[in-house]
Amino acid sequence: MFAEGAVTPTTRALSEPEGGGFVAQDARTNRLSCEPRGGLSEASLTEVLGWHVSMQRQLFYLAESAREGQAMGLRALGNYSSLYEARADQPDFAKYWDPWMENQNSDLLEKVDSLVSYSTSAAAPGSFSMLDWCGNTGYNSLAAVRHFPELRATVLDLPSQCAKAQAAAAAEGLAESIDTLPCDLYDLSFSVAPRKYDSVLITH
């Protein structure tokens, strides 16, 4: 028998979904209930779906990946060398991946502010240059340029993602402040002319 209030296997199994708002438990009857979408907010639902499509399925292959020295879980998505490749190729995957990744940047402007504030070249508009490393569809660069008029950003990512970043910048009238550097970092023949940046933004 378990003492009253003790943590049992059942209560431990329920603690995470209950704490995350997936289910509710009536303290008097101990009955469980579940609201539509588990009672999750839009932001929480984005977190759950993004984690599921990008990471959770691959965890089933974790032991095999360790043995083989490569991400065997990518087989769940297709014949890809990286998650980024799958994201660029599959709209259904990107539909959950992109909002999830964007949600990870709640403190983005604080990070960029610290970069700009300590720069010696931030005196005039367009004088502070930032390389947005693996910048996806450019959402970080867009937010940064909107807030810091002195900033000029370069989005580095796969060609398909850079095309989306260019389109987004043009749609917001920010094409003069945001350019792109399309590349596949798995392509060892990739090269680019030397260029100096005041900072490199790497998130996630």
C-alpha cells in the first residue's frame, strides 16, 4: 500500500501531462478531463507539434544512431542528410518546424541590442552588419531590422530558405536592409568571397 500523498507510478505518469495542461484532474473525484487541444494555448500547441515532428520520432532511433555515428532517425522523414534538408523539402514538416523555431527567440531583440550597443560601427543607418547564421526564412533578421534601423542583415541558409527570406524582406519593404547567402553547409565545395561582419547571430 502507498501512504496518502505518496508519489506512485500512476501519479508520476500523470504529473507531466497534468502540469503541462494536457489534462485536468478533479481533486475530489480524481476524474480526468481533457479540453479541446488539451487546453493548450496556440503557443504551447506550436511547441508540442514542432517538437514532435522534428525530434520525438527520431528518438526511437537513438540507440541505433549512437551505434552508427549518424542520425538514423532521419529515415522517419525520408532520405535526407539533415533535418534542415527535410524542412526545406517538405511543406508539411516546415509548417510545424518553422513556427516552433521562431518561438525559441523570445529574447531575440535583447540579444541583438547587446550586439549593436557594443559595436563601434553603429553610428549611422546601415553601418552595423550581422550574419544571421542558419537564419531560416529570415524572421530573426526581419525583427532585428525593424527594431534597429542601423542594422543590415545577411541570412545564411539553404537556397530554398534564402528565397523565402528574400521574399519576406521585399514584402515588408526591407530588401535594402536584408540580403542572403544561399549555401549548403554539407557541400564541402562551398566557398564565398571574404566579407567582414560586426556580429554573427546563432540562435536555437
